[in-house]
Amino acid sequence: MCACRRGHDWRWRPVEQRRAVTLRRTPVRQWSVSHELPGDERACGVARQFVTSSLARSTQRDLLDAALLAVTELASNALRHGRPPFRVGVSLDDDQVQVHVSDADPHCPQARRAGAHADPLAESGRGLEIVQALVQHWGCRHRPDGKEIWFELGEPAALPAG
């Protein structure tokens, strides 16, 4: 099952006009889609395919490699540590791509810190560090039916001068 939302968000953006900076309202294209993930080893591949097809229609295709690696980590964590049902979602506007993976477990993950006691041969425990290195922002939202781990990629919106 796939859910989809579309709309326009009006934001104030600066426009330079000969020394003076004025504000003009410009529409920001905005849409969001989500898709249910299987609760087995296919989840990561389905999440990657969904993100690929979602970003293929956007102007943010240059963010695809980072988005695919990060969503693979989040889907893998959900499958390993979370509870079904699992969902992946992509939200897009002119400036940002936000991807999220949700599951029914209410506990938010904590990124492990590499340190003197970290096992360099460990096969797990580095996923959120990888996500942190790839994305601008990431976090966890509590939901009535569990949690949603999200990340953002893209150019940060410029602030008005003054």
C-alpha cells in the first residue's frame, strides 16, 4: 500500500534587487510518499528501490547515493531491532529531501561512539555513525504506533539578510 500527499507551501524567500533586499512569496513544491516494507530480508532492497523511484522524479537526484546508503542502515536497524509493521517514506521540497523509516517499537536508537573499548572487528554497531556522516540532520520521532527515524539531505534554506 502506498500513501501520497501533495501540496504547495508558501515561504518567504529573499530576492535581491539593486542593493535592496526584498521578500517575495514563492511556491515551494512539496510532496510526500510512503510505502510498507516487508518484515524479512527483502526490506532493505525494497526501501532502496522505493527511494530510488521517489527521487528519480525530483530535482534532488544528486543526493541518491547518500540517501540509499542511509536508508539501508535505517531499514536494517528497524528489521533487526524494531517490530513490524515497517514503513519507508520520502518527503521532498525544493531545498530538502527527508527520508524516514518507521516501526512499532517505541524505543529510539542511540548512536554508539567509537572509543577505546570499541571492538574494531565487530560486525555491527556502526550504522548510525554512517548515517551521521552522510546526512545534514537525523533524529527520532515518537509516534502513537511506535517511532520514526528520519534524516535530511540537501542544501539548507538561506536565511533572509538583515
